[in-house]
Amino acid sequence: MKGFIRIPSDASLPLLGCIAFGLIDRGTNLIQIRPISGCNINCIFCSVDEGEKSKTRVTRYLVELDYLIEWFKDVVNFKGKRKIEAHIDGTGEPTLYPWFVDLVHEISDIEGVDVISVQTNGTTLTEEKIEELSEAGLSRINLSLNAMDSFIAKKLAGVNWYDVNKIIEIAKSIENSKIDLLIAPVWVPTLNDEEILKIIEFTKNLAKKEKKWPILGIQKYEAHKYGRKPKGVKEISWWKFYKELEELEKKFKVKLKLGPHDFGIHKRRILPRIFQKGEKVRVKILAPGWMRGEMIGVSKNTCITVVNCNAKVGDLVNVIILENKHNLYIAKQVTR
């Protein structure tokens, strides 16, 4: 049974610094919003090993709505309150968030937010929910669709109940709504090569309205240290990936090589870095970490994931900062 942390009810955790929940600023006009962790499917290529069958993830997090909006407004203000994209994603399935429609509605009322997008596997969506999200102000749904064939789709999703035909119908419902649709398959070499071709054909036939963004964005499978690695699958280089996309562009006469400019993403000043690599910091442990052997410490109103940590909640410990990219902090416990 996984642990569960409700923020800030169980602990007053800041919403910057931890990859599993809160907000992430990568130095652009796009702000990632992670209201919840955990996933309802178990993709065999999952880059973060989420889902019920996870062997590494031991804690789930849920951020209370008002608290999340409060922090998000502060980041929007820092970014200049203009041309902001609020991208709701997560280390799992963000639409599991119990106040998801309310979250979209609250974000839509914030000055400077021009785009609200979500990354979802689509399994929780219905025609009624799509209409609710449209009325709430959702701009785009990035829908994971990794195969058209039912057997292959179930294999990739890692759960027998996954119904790709439902996801296909959801895609059609989105395309018929005011929300833009981006189908975002992960190309897993040898497992869904032929399915990618079917998905390209499907999206070409599906597009029915003038679109602000592309309808298809193929993603490259990447083998991460703690992610799942399907047997027999080898990660290909970025050069080869783009080369193969070029060939498919010629074959299907559709644009497949996409970049940040295709979505209006541009550089914007990044939140100040709080801690430097190698810096020694004293933190208060406030919650269990996302992975076994980790705890979450807090210093200067910022979360720090402490690895190989044997401390308990409430302890004060000394750590040394190992990673600080994009203000996501990882440290290890040290003695004075």
C-alpha cells in the first residue's frame, strides 16, 4: 500500500523544488502544474515507473486547490503576467485530481494565462467531461494514444481493462469540441512501429477544424534510470528519431518534426536558484519521498528531495545539494 500525502493538510510543503508535485519552471513561458501524482494505468515504457505495479514509487501526493492556485499566481506574476501557458501534467495521470475542472476554471481567471493544456491518457474522460472542461476554459488536450490495435494498446498500457476504442472515440469528441486536440503517442521501437503509421493516418483523417496547434506530436521513447524498460527495446538516438520522422513526413505529407515554436513556447526569465550544487543546507524533514529511501526536506520555503535518508518526519538534518536544474533539488544526507 502506497503512502498518501495531502498538501498542505498533512504538512505545509512548499510547491517548488520537488518533481512529483507542485510547480515546475524550466525558463520558458510554460509553467508545469502537478496537482497529483500516481497513475491508473501501468505503461510498460513509463519513464517514471508510476502506476499500481510500480516497484519504486511509494508515496502519492495531492495538492489542495486553493494552495496550488496561490502558488501558481505568484509564479505567473514573476513571469510577467503575459502569454503564459499553464500545462497541467504529472508523474502519472493528472485528471485523477478530484478538483480538475475547478482547477482549469480557476486558472482561466488568472491574468496573463493565455493557454491551458493538459497531458492525459484519456481514460477518465467522457463526452460530458470534455464539455465541462471546454466551458471551464481548457485550450488543448494532449492525448496519449500509442496504438490503434486493441491487443497492442493493452500491452503498452500494462492493464487488461484499457479500451483503445474508447480513447479513439474520446479523440473524436475532443476534435468536435472547442478544445484543440494533440495526439501524443510514444514511439517504442519494435513494439508499435506499424501502429505509429496507423496513428498518422488516423489523425490526418480526424482533423476537422482550423487548429492553433499541430494535431500530432510523436514522442521518442527514452530509457530513464528509474523508468520501465521493455524487454528487447533499445532506445534510438535523437538523430535517428528525427531522421525517421523526416521520412514519414515525406510519405504522409504532414509535419511531424515539432519544436517549442510550434506551441508558442519561448524563453522567459526563470525563478531564482535557491541552492547551488555542493552547498550544505540544514533542512527540516516534513514528508516521505516519492521513492523508497527518500524523504522531503524543506529550507528557504523550498522542497529538497533527500536520497539515502534515514531521518524521520520532524527531524532536522544536514544535506549537500547534488542537483539543482530547473530548481528541482536533490540532496543527500551528511554529517557535520
